[in-house]
Amino acid sequence: MPLIIKDEYPTKLFREDGKRLDGRDKHELRPIKMKVGVIHNADGSAYLEWGNNKVYAAVYGPREVHPHHLAKPDRGILRVFYRMATFSVFDRKRPAPGRREKEISMIITDCLEPVLFLELYPGTAFEVFIDVMDADGGTRCASTTVAALALADAGIPMRSLVTSVAIGRIDGELVTDLSGIEDKAGGADLPCAITWFNEEISLLQFDGDMSLDEINQCLLLAKDAMAKIYQIQLETLKNKYITIQQETTGGGQ
Amino acid sequence: MNIKRIISKIEKNYIIHNLKKEERIDGRGLWEYRNWKIDHDLIASAEGSADVQLGDTHVITGLKYEVGEPFPDVPDEGVCTIMAELLPLASPLFERGPPDEQSIELARVVDRGIRHADCVQTKKLCIKENEAVYILFVDMYVINYAGNLIDAGGVSALVSLISSHVPEGKLVEGNLEWTGKYITGDTIVKELPLVLTYGKIEDMIFLDPNLPEELICEGRMSISVTEDKVTSIQKSGPATFSVDEIKMLCQKSMEIGKKLRKGLDLWQYKVDYK
């Protein structure tokens, strides 16, 4: 594993051969690996490796709401807690959740809520815990993607899955799925998520400067990339049941 | 998924009934561990890491470092601190918020076992006397809780230290410069202290309580041992232990510890960074 001693940014983010520093093409995703049902105690859980990002998500619910005054009489509530491990970043993070983590928890809650039928669960809470064990750029996208998978694994009725990816600009060119170094040294970063039941954008943030045309292009590129990740999500969920089927029928059909 | 805060009387009686016959509900003997599964150096951002599973209990530990000033009473020694976090992701029994008693106990018991065992070579973590030393942070995160976090945490802390690779620095006219080399686990770690936890229900004692056993335990005893010494003991829970029982447990810990140390072969997890 390559090691950095100093947190220095390179001046050029493209190599001589036109590829990105990690050898990817402009719109190539980092390798993605997903697994569901990794945390036995949880009602649903998922694990995602996205490049160097390693994220666990667990869902508990519907269950009692603590503190009680947050409960709503006519519908359930969704609460998402995004946390990063102290060792997941270059400089050790303080153990207590910071402002950044609270904000990301909130935007992920807002992103996932539209796909749930919360009105069916009055007075209860669904709690999604997302813990980032290793971070290398794009953790909010990875977290959203893995949280949707954990919700599905918990068997909670959903309108559809949610998928997320970031598009950014490095050295003047639009690229898909920014790595940590590209995120810090690059010019612009646009993370977004899609709810597949209506194919609309449910998470959107943007930092940097872009022309109108570039923003339009970003959203188109994002949709292409998200469609690829969506397939991996579906495969992962299906594989769980194929495995169960094989175990119960002894490897038969 | 079927974790309860309260174990039913009938289940409790079943566990006790089995223990009386020297049997466990998961088919183990009284002095057997569940299966160990260990992975190392998997977190790219950390300077050493471990992923340890003991049965269904799952702990991920990472090591980070900072360069800071030494304590005035030991000016030539680095510092190694251990923290544990019981993530609410790991069990419905864990709640959000600042560390509670259970996570502090976990961190402290693991810390004491390591601290008193000539394990971390703090003198090797000194950059310049009185001025700069390494401060190592070993942070444990519980991913799934199925009983006996202490033993799993102890091994994961050791594996993170063994797999560590901290950049070597030196002070040149008051400024820190990196030499480009790394201080690795074989320099930092010497002894391998293992912590063994026993549960006690009525007058029955057994190794490595799983979750239902831990929930009905009246008492627990954690004993850290190196190759030839006991380095820390922690008794917790409302049970009492007789002197003979404590003697027996220390004796057992030495025996089982030896076997476990050989079985796990922790030195295989060191990494080479030159």
C-alpha cells in the first residue's frame, strides 16, 4: 500500500499518458465491492469498499424513538448517523462527531427519506448508522449508496434504491468519482444521488466554480455512472438470496 | 437480530443446566475459544490496523500517530494510548453519545494488559529527549457485539501495533524532518500480552463468554498474561471469586495463553516497509 508522509498535493492531476494519478480513465469508477448482511445484530446491514473507502452501514427499526418527543404520531422518522473512525483520515480525527459529520448525516437523511413509506410506521424510528473505517474521497456518496443497500437488506418497504456518485473537475476537465487527492487538489466537486423510482436527484451539493453548461454535463455524467453502480447494488442484493437458495437446496437450481 | 436486553428464565436455566454438565450452548468446552479470524493492515489511512473476529464479535482497530512533547517524568519515552468505541451500529444494546462505562472498561483493561507487559517499547518512540516523542493512538471500533469484547479487543490492539509502520522522523535544528524510513512493528513491540476473559455463573467458570452467557453472567474475570507473567487482572460484575478460583484461573490463563499465542502466531502480521 502506498504511503504518504506529508499531506502534499501534486500540481498535475493527469499523468503523461492522459490517465488520472491512480491509472483511471476520465470517467472510470474506482473498483467497487459490496456485501449485505455483514452485521448479524442489525436488522439490515451492508459493507462497501469503494476504492480505498471502507464503509459499514447498519439499520435498526422500526423501533422506539429516543428521545421520545421526536416521535411523530402520524408517521415514522428516519435518523441517519454518519461517523468517521479516528484512523480513517490523514490526521487523526477527534473521536467525538464534528460539524461536518452532523451535516452529512442530515443530508443523507433527507436523501433517503423519499424512498421510504414512513407513513406506514407511526410513532417509530428507523435508525441508520454509517461508520466510515477508511476514507479516500467521496465518503458521502459511498455512505448514501451503502445506507440504501442496508435499508433494502432490512426488508423495509422502499420505492426504490438510491445511488450516489461525485463528478468533479480536475485540471480543467470533468471527471467521474473523485479520489481523495483529486477532491482536495481539484477545482470543483459535485456529489449527487438519484432515487430510481422517479429518477430524480435527491442529494446535491456543489463546491467550486462551473459554467451552466458544465453543471448540465455533470448531471448527465453522474447519471451514467450511477446506473453502473445501481447494477452492482442490485446484483449484491440478489446474490444474497441466491446464496441462501443454494444453501437450502444444496447447490441445486 | 434476536438480541434482547433480558434473557428469559427458561433460556438462562438452559444455559446453566448445560454448564453444569460442562457443556456450552454453542457446543464448546468450558475452556475453548470461539473461532478467531484475523486480518491486518487493511486501512490505508492508518499506520497499522487490524480486523479481528472472535465468533460473531467483530472489532476493527487502527493506529494513528502524532508527534508531541513527552511527559516530564519520562522525557525519553513515547506514549501509547488506547481508546474503544462501542458503535451503536454494533448492537441494539449500545447507545449513541460519549463513551460509557463499558467502553471505558474495555479500553482500560486492554491498555493495562499492554502497558504493564514490556510490550510497547516506548523508548524507541522517542525522537529527541525532552522535546519530541511519538504519541500512538490505538482506537478500537466494535462492529458487531456478540460477547467478550475484551479478548477480541486485546488481540486487535496487538495486531495493529505489530502491523504498524510509523514514518521515522528526526529533529534538525528544532524542525521535524522525515528520513523516509519507517519504524515498524518489530521495533515497537516486544512481549505479546494476551487477555483472557472468564465468565462466572453460580459456581461455574468458563472461558470466552458468548452474548447470552455474558448477559446472564454474575461476574467476569479478565487476566492478561505474557509468556511467563500475569500483567493485569480485572474482576467485574457482582459475583465474588474464592482465592482458590483465582489461583486456578491464573494457572489456566498461563496455559491457555501459551497455546493461544502459538495458535494465533501474531508475528505473521508484521509488515515490511523499508
